Amino acid sequence: MKLSIVAALLSAHAVVPAAAGFIPQQNSQASSVRGSVMLRGAAPAVQNEDLDKIVADSPLLSLHRTISEIESISNDESKVGEALVKYLEEHGYTAEKQVVPVEEDANSTAERFNVWAYPNGNPQPKVILTSHIDTVPPHIPYTLHAPEGEFDRANVRIMGRGTVDAKASVAAQITAALNYREANPDAAIGLLFVVGEEVGGTGMVHFSDSDLNTTPPFFRTLIFGEPTELKLVDGHKGNVRFTVEAKGLAAHSGYPWLGHSAVSEILPVLSRIDELGDIPVEEGGLPASEKYGRTTLNIGTIKGGAAGNIVPVSASASVTVRLAAGTVEEAQETIKRAVSDVSGGSQNITVTFPNDKAYPPTDLDVDAEGFEVMTVNYGTDIPKLTIHNEGTDIQVKKYLYGPGSIFVAHGVDEGLTIGDLEEAVEGYGRLIEAGIKRS
Ligand SMILES: [Zn+2]
């Protein structure tokens, strides 16, 4: 059928810029978007202008569009930060820029900052909603897509980089806070939007180490926004990263006994590391737990050697562990022991743990009413925020909730429906209510 060929061409065109250098995710959203292109090409019933009007008529959707259209790949967040400061100041908030140092390896040296905002005259709110304003690359333009079949506003799909992770959370959190304060003008609700979440959590670490994170804490409830499919998350796995390096001695490949191969040295080590999540703790493996399942390891990169005819002088691999139980220190000990055992304590092998990014499994609160609960495998900023309640009886509750799915979050098909975005405002409203009631 001609129409479908046209649709295929249109849809191929639509994904080309985003797909360059990127592996498309296989999921159902892809087909629905292609369908919508066909609908727009074939049925004049729903025009682009109609979709634009739906967005323009809604403060939530307009805010979401504004911040999603601003490119904000990690280390380049200041433009979207400025837009948020302006918006919040127009809506009864005092918005402060908390300048965050530029990462050493960043391509850009432009100023970057977290946005810390509180209702005018109320700098120590009891409830804080927080999310991140950076995205992964590449930037994908914001687009609107009519649903297949009969038109339903709630099923209009919004696509583009950051539309889910995490600008959907940011827009919904702001809207929920403003709505709540419209009905309860004295409600103390803070908003914290951090930079650098996708590259190690610099922004949240910076906030955590700053004077704003008081001892004891002035806040009692933290509501974190990430894509959770509108479910409340009861916790996520920990994260431990490390690199393994092997040293060798170069020689002609025809006379390998004159050298020492770093690749041969590292292979059995990596093979052992690869199975640490699958073997029992008693046998030197990493722990599992009922809540989080198995600890998993991903050997994400391997490098080594210079050419096929040279005995390799060096080899290295970088590994990320998603930790299901125990502490960071225990996991590091297990890994060091496994490497030492399999290499016979070889001096040519070194394991390095970067000291700033590791955290144990993180348990979260789920006592707010009316939510489905789930556990996730991805990490968040939550462990980066140290709560200074030592020696007090202050309890700080932490919730994790947001619109959209993590399965599309970093892919070319990143997007969500208007219905999900609007429902998130309701969900955040209920979490704010729970927080305000206990403070
Ligand atoms: Zn995120």
C-alpha cells in the first residue's frame, strides 16, 4: 500500500538525525510513533497546529516543552537552568543559582549551576521536590505525535531528548508544587534541580556538601523525580565501579616468550569477574538479596595491545557492578580477593576503585497512599545526598516517583504521553500532601 510506504519514508526521515551513531531501542513505542506519522500524513483531522494548541493551552505542557526544547547535555545545563529560574521567579519563588564546578574532563567551561528554589520568605521548606536538568547525548528535538486511531488527547505522545529523563519530572514537580500552594499558600515546598546526574552526580554531591544541606536537616521529606512509570520505588541497587589494568612486556609476536602478554594476563581475571554475580558468597561471589535479586556486573570496555604482531604491553577493562546487598567496602574486598586469587597475586594486575561514585543498595519510603510499588535497577542521585540527622531523632523520608519509562529514557524513542505527564502532577501532589502532613 502506497500510504504505508510514504509513512515508512516519513518515519525513517523522522528518526535519522537521532539514530546517527545510536542503537535504536526495540519497543512498542516506535511503531506507535510511525503510525502517528501515517495518521498525520493521511488524516487531516489532527493537524500539527491542533497538537501545538493543546500544549500552548496547558501551563504544564508549555513548561515541559520550553525546558525540553533547550539542549542540556551534561556539563551544558546553564540555559535550561536560566529558564527555570525565570519561571520560578514569575511564580512566587525565590530561585538561587548554586554554582557547580565544571568537570575536569568537560568540553565546555561555561558556568553551570543547580537551581535551589523556595517560596518567597520561606528559605527552609519541610518538603523538597528534586530532579536533574542534564540529559544524555545526543540532543533530539521535541516533537508531538497524534495517537493512532480515534483521537484521544491523553494519548498524544511527546518525544525528544529529556522529555522523559528527567524534564517530565521537573515540569510535573513544579506544576504540582504551584498547584498545591495555590490551595495552601503557606505550604513550604522547596524545589531543587541539579546538574550532572547522568555523569556521576556532581550537582547533587555539591548540594549535599554545601551550607544549604544543614545539620540537622531543615527538611523532612524529599521527593525525587526520575522515570518510574508513575510507580513509587521502594529502592534501587547500589553501584560500584572499578578498572582492572594489566602490565606486560612488548615483543615480536613470532617470539612471544621474549615478552609478556598483558592480554593473556587480564583474560582469566575478567572471566572470573564476569561470573562474580552468579556464584555464592561462600565461594567468593557477590551477594544477592530477596529485594533486589542478583548483583550484576557489566564489563563495559576492554582495551589492550597495539597491533596483531606485537605482544601487548598493556590491557585494561572498566566494570560497573549493580550491588544487590552489603556495603561498598565488602563488595570491593570481594572483587580484590577474586582478582588476587585468579591471578595468583600477580603484581602485573591492579584494580582501582574511583572513590567518589560508589554507593550501597538504597532503600526508599513507600508509605504514601494510592501508589503501585516497584524496585528498579538503575541508579539515582539519592545516595549522593547525605542527610545530617546523626544523633537526632529526625526522620527524613525519601520517595522516588515520576512519569515515563526508564526503558525509553536514554534511547532514540524517548517520549511519553500527555496523560502520563498530567497524572504525574496528581502523584506528586499526593506525595507533597503526605510530606506536608507529617511536617
Ligand atoms: Zn534521570
